[in-house]
Amino acid sequence: MNNEKYIEARLPRQRRNINWGTGTFLVIAHAAAIAALFFWSWPAVISAVVLYWVAGSLGIGMGFHRLITHRGYKVPKLVEYFLVTCGMLAIEGGPIQWVTTHRIHHAHTDQTGDPHTPRDGGWWAHVGWILRGTAHIHNRATLERYTPDLIKDRYYILLDRFYYVPLIILAVLLLGFGGWGVMLWGIFLRVTLGLHATWLVNSATHMWGKRRFNTGEDSRNSWWVALISFGEGWHNNHHAHPTSARHGLRWYEIDFNWWGIRTLQFLGLARAIKRVRFNRATSAWQLVRGRRSQKIRQEMAAKA
Ligand SMILES: [Zn+2]
Ligand SMILES: [Zn+2]
């Protein structure tokens, strides 16, 4: 691989021109989100809440992040495609580009090369990197290095190319069946809040919160980011054990995405689930997978 090309593509502080298309969309989305407040109705609120969960939890948290980025659990291919398609409604780009950015973040967390570290400034980590960074524009060499598993998938290639289409189709449907209020709430207000929730995982949870694990970077656990992002705020736990499908490790660490994955498991749709458990014998959190976790549970029960 041409390493120079790769470095050129990943340097976050490399000043590119502003992504005007993205910038314009974000300004319009914020303005329309405020306008939505004047079109309040129960159907509008309910559509926004349901879609916030579909896009944010099923799509980004369970699909983009815990399934196809980190492979914390396995599902049938059709279920995987369903979850990833839900993620398209968050309008955070196509799955290949999204996963590439996030795997680079894990490979270079808070170091040179991290696409969105608050060490380059809180604003940069939150949204600056979207406007001027390498979001959605990784070159071929970078994709081959970070997402060799996804770049062969024709459906994901299609989603990457036409990442805005599912949201446009949904917007037309909401406008047709629900009217302006439902569309403004279900698309613009919901998308804007969802984007900030994801961005806070990049900014706030690398600045504020507690650390359970000494991970050698700045990741933190933030209960309030977890609440608005369906559990993604337990970010220090996640950086310590990236492949764990469970991020909130204690019962009080609310992790909706984990409950969603458990629900898939009860439905017989999720298996080979990786998770972190506290091993009393070694006094350490350790990653277990599938049946082994049951075995450890039994052993712990026998000891207790
Ligand atoms: Zn992080
Ligand atoms: Zn991750």
C-alpha cells in the first residue's frame, strides 16, 4: 500500500476546503429543526421519537458501530442489511466510509491521525472535522487498509454512493402521509438531534466523564451521552474492550443498544455475542464470547 497517500488522507488537521455541500445541509437542517417547533403535534413527536430510535439505536449503535465496525456479535446477513439500512436514516454517510473513519479513530485514538480528537479542539472533535476533515472522503488505499471486509459488499458500495437516498425517500413518504409537521419532526429535528448525539460521543466522551479503564487515551464514560445515544456514551468501557457488544458494564450503566442486541438474541437472530465480564478470580474485566460467557456465569454462581 502507498503509505504516503494513506497519511495524506488521514491527517485530520490537513486543511481541506470546506465541504460546502455538507455545510449547507447542516445549516438547513438546524434551521428546519427550529422551524419544526412551530409545527408541534403528537403524530409529529411520535414519528420523531420512533425514528430517533430506528436510526440511532438499530442503525448507528447496533448496526454501524457494534455489528459491522467491531463485529461484537453475529446476525444473518439480511438482518445485518436491515440494521445498516436503518443507520442510513441518520445521514452520517455510507457504511464503508463511516466504519473506516471509526476504525481509524480506534487505531489512532487521540493521537496524530485520529479524525476527531478533542486534542485538536472541542469544536473540531464535535463538528469541525465533518466540515473540514476527512469525513466521507477516504481514498482507496485507506479503504483497503481499514475496511477490506466491507469494500467487496455490493450493497454497501451502493449505500456509500447513494447514502442520501433512503432519507429522501423517507422524507417524501412522511410529507405525503403525515404532512409538513410530521416531516419536519421526523426528518430535520430528529436528524439534527441524532447528529449531535453521535458527535458528542466523539467530543464530550473524550473530554468529560469518569474512567474505569486506563486506556492510554482520553476516552471517558458519560451517563448523559449514553442516555441520548442509546448507550454509546460508555466510551471508556468501549475503548478498553472495543469488540464487546455490551458497553454499559454495570446494571446502572444504561445501554439501550445492548438491550436491543439481547432482544435479537432472544429472537434467535443474534449469536456469538462478545461481552466483558468481571472475573472475580482475577479481579479483572475480561472478554468472553457466546457459550463461554454462560460457563463463566455458572462457575461464578457455583463459587458464590
Ligand atoms: Zn473514542
Ligand atoms: Zn468503536
